[in-house]
Amino acid sequence: MNRIKIVGLGIVVVFCAALIPSSAEAQSEPLQLKYLGAAGWEISDGNVVVLIDPWITRAKYGGGGHPDDTRPGYARDDIAPSDTVLIDQLISRADFILVHHGHFDHLGDVPYIARKTGAKVIGTETTIMILRAYGIPNEQLYAVGGGEDYQFENFSVRVVPSIHSALGEKHYFDTRRYDRNTELEAPLLINQFIEGGSLMFLARFQSHNVLTMGSMNFVERDLEGIHPDILLAGVNGSRLGLYNYDERLLKVTGYPAIVIPTHWDNFRLPYGFSQEANIARNLVPFVSAVANISPKTRVIQPVHLETITIE
Ligand SMILES: [Zn+2]
């Protein structure tokens, strides 16, 4: 379709849609991001399916074992549960699994999903040692320390060093690590899912770069120059104990066009339970903070198991 516009002193400008070269963006499939709850995502661009911290079991009716968890439920020395029936309903394919750190609300379902899908898993050495204990073959496992930038077929990922949420009013601190000398026997107890250091990922899809977070914390200097168009921003209460968290995060990441809050929900409740309290406490203030700091940013509030499509 041609449109003709008369400008000023009779200068004719012709807009011809057919003559505008179509960009790579126009030809590629939209990015689809399904929120799995906690810090968990299934992201696909039509070429690859990438899971981020898929925690589907959601340790029903309680919790226990997480460093900030004092409520009854699973205890720290219980065997870490994995709801394989629910996982089978929700996960059919994965090419990659990116794991931010080793706590059970990030890694707890990865042994089963990695075995089921054959996905390549990228995580800290601690994460990889846990997966080895569960018998995941070495060919699937990529131990990283932060700083790596790996090219795979149809997908590349930069690993960004990071730090864990400042839990327990900033008193949380855990330097334990697993390495090749650590003896672990599956199934592991919840308290054997140690943090083991924390990471972020810049996941590059066909037409979008997604910067992922699994904690409410980051190392500012390690994010310099990383300007994703989509940021999965850690948005939970402990961020309020950090200096100007929202402002520093948005600024250093170049005020991303799209920000999607992650890890904001109560991950101890199964899917289908009301998350209104956490929405009111975490999402509502964050949305208004972003509106002030970066008015052009679009904040998308994710809903459990619903897919966000970005053209
Ligand atoms: Zn954690």
C-alpha cells in the first residue's frame, strides 16, 4: 500500500511500505515468556526453549528450608521434594536450563527436568555438583563462574557474576561451595541445596536480549554496558534494604524498554492460590517506582503459568 503525503511547498513524499526493507525483527517469531512462579520462566523464540530456575513443586502448604523461612512445613533435613506429576503436565521440552543459584526454590526441580528433557544446564560448580549427584550426564552440564559468554546453536548467553538477596535483614551470608571433592548422594536434603554463589544471565534470543535475575541483588559494576531490552527484575521485600535498588538497577541496565518483575510471589503456595498480598506488597510499589524513574519503561506484571508475548 502506498501513501502519498503533501509536505510544505508541494514536495511530494511517497511512503511505500513494500520498499521498506524488512528487519530481522519483523521476520522472527515473537518471544514468549511463561511465568512458572518464584524466579522461574520458560522462554521461547521459536528456535530454542530456555528454562530459568524452574521451581514447579512450590513446597506445598508451608515451606521450611529456605534461609528466610521460619514457618512450619518441609523441614531443612527433609528430602527435597519434586512434584514430577505436575512437572510432566507443565514441561515437555527444554533445550537449556539456566540456574541462578543452588537453593531449592531455584534448583530443586532441575534434576528431574534435566533428566526428562536432556537440556543443557548452566550454573555454578555447586549447582553442577548437585546435578551430578542426581546422575545427570556430564555432556549436559556447564559449570560457570561468571564472565563466560557462550555461543550455542541459535542461542548465546553471557554469565554475569552476582550476589544473593540480603535476607535476614542483611545478616544472610553463606560462602559454602561444592566442588569435585564434595561427596553428595541423591536424593539430597533441602539443606544440601546450598546457594553456592549467585549468577545472572544475559540470554540472547533471535530478536530480544533478556537479562535475568534470581535474587534481589546485583553487582553494579558487572552490569555496566549490559543494556537488555527485557529485564526480569528481582522484586521482593529484601530489596528495600539495599541502597536505591530500583534506581540503580534501572540506570545501570540502560532503562530497559520492558521490565517484568520476578521472584515477587509467595513460592510456598501452590499455583492457584491468591498472591494478592505479595502483589500489593511487592508489585504495586515497584510499578509506581519504575513509572517515576523510567517513564518510558513498560512494566508487565506476570501471572502464574500465563504467557507474555513480545513481538
Ligand atoms: Zn536463594
